[in-house]
Amino acid sequence: MEENEAKVMDWIDDHFILSEIEIEDFPFFPHGKLVRDKNEETMIVFWCVIYGRVDYRLQEA
């Protein structure tokens, strides 16, 4: 696993209980991961190449 992808996964691990979410690859963003909870709410967690950090976008209602 590449270093930045590992940072994305670490961020997800720090903010969620892994057994309560589903994680899918989301290749439209660098090292993107689609995170879905048991209520079917989703967010995208990815590596932001502009700022050099993990970033995310929440599902819009």
C-alpha cells in the first residue's frame, strides 16, 4: 500500500469503528475511499494533492 493511501486508511480508522462501515475504492479521487455507514450515508475520503493531506467530502442531502 502506498504511503498516502495508508494515511487515508489511518484517517478512516481514527474516525470510524471499522466493523460498522463499508469501505470501497473510489478511483475518481487520489487514493479515494467511499465510506458507507449502516444508514447508507456516504462520504469520500481521499488524499488531496494540492494541500498534501487527507481530505473528505460528505454526501449532500
